[in-house]
Amino acid sequence: MKVIRNRLLPIGRNYGAINLFGVLFAKHDMRITSEVINHETIHTRQMRELLYLPFYIIYVFEWLIRLVQKRGRTFEAYMAISFEREAYDHGRDTGYLSHRKPYAQWRRR
């Protein structure tokens, strides 16, 4: 995964990196670990499955719904997004993508 360090993206102090179309934009002080790379690689798989643009549309729409559910608490809304739940749940499992089922973000155990 290509990593570009910069000052602009992501926006917000609670966020250290953002994956845009399979490229990771990270703040200069963000520590890029194997867990971070795996988390973002899971997002890249989600993007590919949904053909990129629908991924971002669904992501933002779901975040807005979660924002209402979480009464304006932005970080809690972010953590409740189905794409993020899957990536955080499996971020430490480096072999996860080898057995991940399609649309796993919507298949809860």
C-alpha cells in the first residue's frame, strides 16, 4: 500500500490516516504499524467489492445515520460504521483477507 505523509489529510485531530482509493494519506506523526496497514487493506478490499464510489457514498450515508444515533458524537459515530467495525475487529489478523467472505462488513457474527 502506498503511504503519503502530509499535513492536510485526514481532517480532525482524532484521525491519523485516511485511505482514498487504496492510497493511505497519513499525518506526519502517525505511526504506521502492520495493524494500521492491515486495517486499511481491509478497507481497500471493501472499496473494490463495492466499486469504489458506492463505498464512499454508503460510508458517508452510514456515518450520518450513526451521527444521529450517537447524538452528534462524531468519533462514536465513526466507530459504529459497519466498514470500520469490520476493519477494527480484524486489524490484528494479518491472514483475515485470505478467508474473508464478500460483503463481510454486513455479516455480523
